[in-house]
Amino acid sequence: MHLRFRVFAEQLLVASNIVILFLLIFESKLVIPAWLQTVGRMHPLILHFPIVILVIAMLLEFFRFQPEYAANQFYKNFLQNMLLVGALFAAVTVVMGLFLSREEGYSGDVLTYHKWTGAGIFFFASCIYFVRNTNWYKAPVAKAGAFVSVVALVMTGHYGAALTHGSNFIWEPIDSQKTMAAVPLEQAVVFTHVVQPILEQKCTSCHNPDKLKGQLNLENAESLLKGGKSGKLFVAGNPEVSLLLKRVHLPLDDKKHMPPTGKAQLTLQEISLLTLWVKKNADFKKKLTELPATDSLRMIATAYLKPIEQEIGYNFDFADEETVAKLNTDYRTILPLARESPALAVNIYNTATYDVKQLDELGEIKKQVISLNLNKMPVKDADLKSITQFENLRRLDLNFTDVTANGLKTLASLKHLQNLTLSGTKVDLNGLKTLLPNLKPLKTVAVWDTKLTAADVLNLQNANKNIEIIGGFKDDGKNPLKLNPPQVKNSSTIFAQSLNLELRHPIKNVDIRYTTDGSEPDSVNSPLFDKMLVTKSGTIKAKAYKEGWYGSDLAIFVFFKSAYNPDSVNLLAPLNRVHQAEGAKTFFDHKLGVIGANNPAWANNWAGVRDNDMAFISEFKKPILISSLGVHYMVEEDTGIFPPESIEIWGGENAQSLKLLTKFKAGMPKKGDRPSLQTVEGTFKPQSVSYLKIIAKPLSKIPEWHRSKGKKALLLVDEMFLN
């Protein structure tokens, strides 16, 4: 490194120590703006650089005083540069980590350990760099310092992984299986041995005392009952209105969907267990055997627990570890089912990269594979021949694949296949009647969300007494599950001239019925939704229906026409410090906000004012002819969020000659009104304008009946519509 650059870097390192020390001392007073939150979220990306660089530097430092290296000038320069660069990267990582830790959801002892070990590594590395050329710094000190640094790096990484994935992330698959296998069915408690393990595997990595995303902890019954920032997690006996089930059923690309994209998703069986547990009043103490033998929750929970039970032994040897490691890829994982067991489980991910070669390549471990998960992969009947190579296969997951009953006959050669899941496939009654007798070892088969009706499932069960048929339409034989509401597929419901409106549902073969006249749709008379061309603002009401299910709750979709977008927008008064959104761009960015402070769209899409007017001026490079302005705002009287007191629209050919086009008011809420999103529109005689000035005044005084009477109200606006 050139001397000038090194001197500059050393000065930067000294300054970094001062800045980080300052941030640590005054951490509790830090308020991180949105743009710095973005910097903080780069912490997981950058942290790998200082780890690698400092590990290499400390290994070199450990051997620095060896005779063959002590006189090597290149070694000395390279080591000094590595240590300096590593310390500077550590400084950047620590600052980013401090910014990230100020976001909601990070707390607890693990965060404290991670923060101070990370900061300690930086200070320690800086100290080593500046004292390593002093007379007292000899080989024993260098070795001790290098050893301590590497140990601290490992500890910091461990605490960071615990924050991201949960404290028991590494051993969780083994621990959970051992726990579940150790409990006989007659002793199993529904919550403790079925529900809680599902939450531990899929949810607690983000919802634990050290990482309280949404202020929600899912590690124990008390915390489950308490709920989080968005309110109660579930309503006992009513899964349809329970937040837990609502989030789970959202489409995968929805920001509210849980678990989030990139995390291990709940299986259909796990979702069903959570739904039925909530429907059974979310009892935390009831044993599995206390439920009736024909109860859906008992039947599915029994099937869920049974496959986990380990066989006493297998008649095959362990697979070569290097071979297993070589076969693991980004889209194919191979893991042992339990400690000291030769049995392997294979999971294949990502539909875009799936190829039958991913199965054919496993020939070297074909004897050890006893569990194969191809859930939601585009598996064809022809691919099933490759599955038959796994002669010891016990469990096969083909949920939502393209296989048919005719193609599944190929599996008859698998002499140990006990559990087969076919949910969401094209199998039907006649096909399964022919297939199941040929799969002699089979103990359970899941046929959720197929063409089979409840009567078909019963028919199959009577014909195959030795196989447990798990159907999706049985809920105690009387009460079908309720569909979740349909969703909008379009990225935005705001359009300029027209919108090809699309609705969707996460469950296949669901009918969506709708109305546009304000009435509630039904399953018979209301039109079936396909696609709709929308040319003006309006509202659609929709419900989802499917045979064997209860119809969904009503979904209401509002769409807005906004024919013009300004070429530039400039604020004339500041926005509230907390509700900056996208600044002046907020009002025409086609991003609608929502109600609920735990949702990113609440925090990021609302522009707000309290102490001054919401005022801005917009410019159009070419004159436009307009006759109305719509303002979309939030009303939540309980927290002091009220409609605008008045809205003024000024327009003209230039910014200096604007005239008042109209002034209008919004209706005020009444005491006890529920939170809502509203739109108020002001109309006027068509005007050709190049400049518009909008002034929305917040309510000057909250009404007398409100608990905050006399105080200033908060005005929140996310979008305006020009037509």
C-alpha cells in the first residue's frame, strides 16, 4: 500500500474508533432516519469481509515472528495491509450493525453479546495494529492476540447467526425429531408436541426474546396469548379472523406473508394443524387422545407424528460424507434424519431450476435416501422412474406436482414406501382406487386439495382399511374449512387510462365471484371473475368459493384513476419527522398505504403533518386540462389521525399567477368509528394548467369528545389523484 494511502487509512481508523465509541456511549439516544436504515440493513452483506480478512490477518500474525517470515519484507507489508483493511471493514460493519439494531424487533441478551463482541473485535484489532511494532510486542503477545481475535470472531458470528436464524438453528432438525419421536401418541399434548414444534421450526427464528419482529414472541404459550404489535395472534375458535392464519394464507409474494420469502415455508399439513388447533379453541393442555377418534385434528396430528418415529435400524451403511457434501447444492439439500443414523432426507427447491437430473445424480446415495421432498416441483409422470432407484424410500412428498394416478403405478416397486402426499395433484377417485392396492407397504396418503370429495375420501378409506386416507374436506365430518379471501394480483390499483384488473387465490381451482354495484356477491348469481378492464375509479366486492369449503369472507378492492402525474413536485412546508415517506414524491408514486403500524406500507407510504399545512407545488412541462383532485387519507380517531380540515387547489400557467380553483372539506369521523381509508374529491370547471399548488390543512383542534381534545390532529395522506 502506498505510504500516503496508508497514512490516510490509519487516520481514518483512529477517527472510526472515536466515532464508534461515541455511538456506543450515546446509543440509546440514536434516531436513525430511513436512508440510514438502508445502510444498516447492509450489515449482513458487509460482515463477511472483515471476518475473512481478519481471520487471515490473525493467522499470519500468529506466525509473524518465525525466523523464515520475520525477515520477509513482502510478508510484513502484506500482513500490515491486511490487518489495516480488516480493521476498517470491521469499523464499517460495526456502524452498520448499530444502525440495524436500532430498528424494531432487536433486543435481548444475544443482541448485547453480538454487539459488544463485534465492537470488541474492532477495538482489539485496532489496538494490535497500532502496537504491533513496539519493542514489547513479541511472539507470545502476537500469538495470544491472534488467538483471542479468532475466538472472538467465532463467538460474534455465532451470536449473529442466533439472531438471524434462532438460538438452536444448527441442531434444531435433530432436536425436534428426537423430541417428537420420544413421546408416545397416548401421551402427546397437541400444543406441546404438535403446534409448538411447528412454530419452533418455522417461526421462532424471527419471533423470540432476542429478535422480536413485530414485538411478537412465539417461544411459549404466555407470549402466544399476548400477541404482538398488530394485536392478538389468534381468536380461539375462529381461525378465519385470526392474524396467524391470515398471514400464513397470503400469497408468497405478499409482503405480509409469513414466513417471509426466503424462509422455510409451512407445509399444507402444518397449516391445517394450526388452523384446526385454533378452531378447537387453541387449548394448550389438551392431549391428542382426548379428542374423538374421528376428529380431523387428531387424525392429521397422528399422521404428522408417526412418520417422525425412527425405525430401530437400517440394513444399509452410512453414505460417504464427501459424496453427500458434493451432492448438496443451492437447490438440493441432503441431511441425515437423526444423529448416528445413516438415513438421509433429500429436499429439492426452486421450480425454475428443477430437472429430473437432480434425482438421477443421487445414484451414489440411493440406498440411504428414505425421505424425498418434491413439493411444488414440476414433476411429471416420466420422472417417477428416477424415484424408484431409492429402494429404501419411506416418505415421498409430491404435493402440487403434475403427477397422475396412472404414472404413480411406477412406485409399486418401492417395497418400503409408507407415507405418500399427493395434495394439490390431479389424482381422482377412480385412479386412486386402482393405484392404492398396488402400494402394499403404504400406511398414509394425503389427498388435500384434489378432486376428491369427502364422500370419495370415505369411499377410499373403506376400500383400503390398512391405509389412512387424509383428506382436506373432513373437519369432524361436518364443518369444512373456510377459504381465505381473494387477493389483487396487480402491483397497483392506481391507473392512468385503464387497468386490466386481476384477482387471484392461493388455493387452486377456486371460483371468485364479484359485484360492482355495492351488493355482496354469492356463489350462484354473481358473475365469475376472469379479468376485467377498468376505465374509471370504483369498487369491486369479491368472495372465493370452492366445493367442500365454506365461502371466504368478503374482500373489497378499490381502484383509482389518476390521469396525470406531475413532472416535478416541491414541498412548500416540511412533513412530520416520523412520516416522511418519499417526501414530495409520495403523493403521486402510486403506492397506497395501509392501516396497521406493523406493516411496511404503513411506515413507508404515509406522508404526514401536524404543526403546519401539507403544501406543495407541482409542475407540468406540457399544460394539462384537469377538473378534479382526489385525496386519499387515513382516519384513526383513537390515535388522533383525522381527515384534512380543508383542501385548497390553486392553478395557473406559471407559479407566480396561480388562482384558487376550488376549496373543499372532508367529513369528520364520529366517536367510536373504526379506522378506515377514505377519499375526498374536489371538482371544478375544467382548467388548463402548468402549475398546481395543493394545500391540505390538518384539523386545528381535535374534537371535544376525544381523549386528546384540544390538541392538534395528525393528517396522513398517501396519494392524490388528478383527472
